[in-house]
Amino acid sequence: MSRVANNPINVPDTVNVSMSDNVVLVKGNKGELDFSLPSSISIDIKDDVININYNSENQESVALAGTTRSILNNMVVGVSEGFEKKLELIGVGYRAKASGKLLELTLGFSHPIKYQLPDDVEVETPSQTEVILRSHNKQILGQAASEIRAFRPPEPYKGKGVRYSDEQVKRKEAKKAAGAGAV
């Protein structure tokens, strides 16, 4: 029995949810998303509430029910409110500059990194060491943030690199130099 899948999804007035041929279409003021339902899952849409129906005897259906509910909920939240990821650049000379769909990063390499953002993602750089990504699609937003972070992940000794604003980096102690009397 899935606890997540049994929770109904409340749909705001600004969001329109429709279904045709096992494809759910969610439209809102931030954008439009679609999702193909797994064959073992069905949904009921009535009175601005979405309920997930699944067969509790079928293991595949049980496994996909909670995931399907989470994806649909993220779609509803995304087209009504949107999602945001903040990245911080920690390090001397590390900076970012956004121009349209292109993010130019200087991360200590011999060349600047030019990252082309996906169509659904918007970027903003309030300062040279902050990058804010916004989108109505949570999956694409997370993928873009992860790819930017992968250019220079935070290292454990000095903490330099690109990190999420809420990320905690475990710091390690550097090696101690051997004393003069050590053999």
C-alpha cells in the first residue's frame, strides 16, 4: 500500500488538467507539461482534485503509483508557481555571467565554460558568484543545475567549486607535514 499515492493532488484554479489517450496535459500561467501514464495506473480528475488509482495486487502498479503521483504533483506546482535552484561559486576568480540562454562560467580553467541552457530554463546572476535557475519543469531544472555543478564540484579540502546554496560540504583536514625528527 502506497502512502504517497493515496494522497490526493489539489489543483489550483489557475491550472487546467486534461487527459486523453493515457496522456495527462497540465496547463498553467508558467507553462504547459505533459506526462504519459504507465499502463497499470489510472487517474480520476474531479472538483479540482486528482486521485491516483492502482492495482494493489500488481507489484509494478504499486511501485509506479507513488512516483506517478509525485510527478503529477510536481507538474501542477511547476505550472502554477515554478521551481528555483540557486548555485554558489566558491573560489578566487570564480564568476558567472548570464546572457540570454548562455551561461558563461570562469572556474579556474584555462578557458571560460559556455553552457547553453535548455529552452524551459531561465537564468539570472544577481552577483558574479551566484546563479539562479528557474523553470516550470522540475526534472529539466535539476538536470541543468547538476550539469553546471559537474563542471567544478566542491572539493573537500578548501571547499572551492560550484555548489547548491543549501548544500553542506564535508571538509577534510589537510595532511600534516612530517616533523624534523620524523624518520
